[in-house]
Amino acid sequence: MGDEKPQVAAFTDLDLTTLYALLKLRVDVFVVEQECPYPELDGRDTEPGTRHVWLSGDSGGPTAYLRVLDDPDGARIGRVVTAPHARGGGLGARLMEAALEAIGDRTVRLDAQTHVAGFYARYGFVVDGPEYVEDGIPHVPMVRR
């Protein structure tokens, strides 16, 4: 698991089995584990500029994931998730590095859960607005120019 290169794909390049596994990981963590019933499938996964970035574990299923969206003022990273059994192994860092490489020198924004804002700060993100609560979880907007 430690040497695998992150995979990057547009929606149209995802096979159905991979798509299902990526969406299941997101729902398992964001909706079930974090107890946040919200519209996880927001319609942005299918946009032409969206890139899905993930790592797979020894079983072949995804262990960590994020998506990169094209926004009018740059890019947006979101849906950053690691499976509970794979946390603490540096997978999030590997995904962020792959995402930032794909984004290049464009401005990139994200909305970080406040307790992990320091993780994003390591990649040059700075808080760019007041803390707010979404689905019962404190967040801060962050930007990297």
C-alpha cells in the first residue's frame, strides 16, 4: 500500500466498480461515521474539469480519496477522506501532493474541518475567512495562491 502512485481520473474514465467504491467510501465516512445526512452526490463529480484522486489498499478498494473541481477563480479541493482502518499512514499527504501537482500554479481553495486546518497549512493553505459550522462540524475556508 505504501508505494502505490495515486490514481487520477475524470468521471468519464472511471469504471463502474471504481466509481461505486469511491462513492461508498465517501458516504461511509461523511454520512455514516460523521453522522451528517447531506446531499453527498452534489452533481459536481460529473463535471468535465473534475478530477478524482485516490489510493487503493491491498484489497484493491480505495483507502483514501479527494476530488479537484474547476471553479471560476481556480480550483477547489474537497471530499478529502481516508478509510478508518488506513488513517495515520500518510495517505492524505500523498493525495494532497498529487492534487497540487495536477492543479499547478492555479489558486486553490478548500473548506477544512477546523481540527485539520494545520494539515492543509503544511501545503501553503491559509485561513481565508471566519470559522463556520456545517452539518454540526466547525470548518474554516482556506486558500493557497
